[in-house]
Amino acid sequence: MNRLCTLALAAACVALSVPAAAQFAKTDDAVMYRQSAMFIMSQHFGRLGGMANGRVPYDAAAAVANAEVVAAMAKLPWPAFGTGMEGGKAKPDIWKEQAKFKENQDKLQAETVKLVAAAKAGNVEALKAQFGPTGGVCKACHDGFRKD
Ligand code: ASC
């Protein structure tokens, strides 16, 4: 019985401590996953940019829909930067400065939550006011952690 418990505990520990790598069959999948999430994010962020910059007519419902996709995508890429998943455009600094990288993730998530709120305000001025700061966190992280 004791032995069984020990084994069960060990199995639970392994299951709980499986690195994020276990979520992906291979590193290439992790790279494709994080790039895909960021590609979708950029498409929808770009549509908001069109409205914020007056290139396309402001559409309040579309703004909310786009901002919600951006905020949803902003949650996704991070487990795909797990241990051993170096590659793509990711600078090695991501794995060397994990606290700083995490700070950038948190900032992005905070700004995209504000972006949804700004879109829900229902006027282009609110959207404009939050578009810049959100793009700023995209850029800051890319400057520090993405290869050219
Ligand atoms: C985008 C996109 C980025 C960011 C960044 C903002 O639409 O693809 O990487 O915005 O350019 O400065």
C-alpha cells in the first residue's frame, strides 16, 4: 500500500511538473504555435490600427470583436517559449532573462485588456488613446527579444 501511494505520488509529481514542452510534440510546433498566435494578433491589431488612424471607417462592433481577438491571442504564446523551445525569431535572451520576458507578457496582457475596454467605450477617440500604448508594448518586447 505504501509503495502504491509512493508510486501514485511520484506519478502526480511528474504530471504536475511536466515542463510546458510537454504541451507540444516538438519544438517546431511550439515555434509555429507562438508565431501563429502573434500573426493572428497582428492581423486584428492592424484592423484596429486602420480605424484608429482613419484609414478605414470606425465600426464600434468590429473594434470590440478585433480587440477581443487581440486580447485572447495575447494569452497564448507564452507556454510555447518553454525550456528547450529556442528557435524562430526568438532571441536567446528570452531564456536568459525570464523575469524581464514575463514582465513584457504581463504588460501586453494588461494593455490588451484595456484595449477591449477602450473598444467597448464605443468611440474612436478611446480606441486611438489605447492603440498607441498597446503597440508600444508589442514594440518594446520585439526590440528586446525578437531577432530582426
Ligand atoms: C502590429 C504588429 C506588431 C506591432 C508593432 C507595434 O500590428 O504586427 O508587431 O503592431 O508593430 O509597434
